[in-house]
Amino acid sequence: MKLSLSRARSHNLRARGKGCLLLSLGVVLPFAVALNFLAAAVSEKTVAEYLGKEGAESLKLFLSPVRGFWSAVPEDYVVYALATLTMLTAALIAAARWMSRPKATMSRY
């Protein structure tokens, strides 16, 4: 009985960790894309005014993978890329919900 309770708790801890990681990825990915579009819409001078020189450099470094992705996507396929990112985000959030299901640790007789 005690061993199964320990296994259930261990499973629950791993399940919550996986769920948290997937949910974080599902939230950060669209946030980074939206932030990239916002940063691309305004001038670098404006970004440097609001964030300061170090903040603007940090933002540029943080968004460099997203910018690299968008530079690799041809203009004709931007809508498809956005649709794919939307579906990927939805899949990550659904997987986070599915993976974070706990096992019962208490039972009533």
C-alpha cells in the first residue's frame, strides 16, 4: 500500500513537471512571436527609448531565434506558418493538460 502511494506521488510530481514545462512552452512561443511583430513594427530608436540600450539589446538577443525563423519563411507562406504556430501552441497546451493528469493518492474504502 505504501509503495503504491509513493509511486502515485512520484508520478504526480513528474506529471505536474511535464505539464508545467509544456504549458510554459505553449505560452512563451506565441508571446515571443507577438513580441517580435511588435518590435519589428516600431523603430529601434523607440525600443531603445522605452527599454534602454541594455534592454533593447536583451530583447534583440531574446528574439533572434524568432527573427531567424521568420526570415527563413517565404512571404507567400507567412499565413501558413502562423496557422502552424497556432496549431502547435494549441497542441502544446492540450498536451500539457493531458500529461499533467494526476493519479489518485487517497482512496476511500
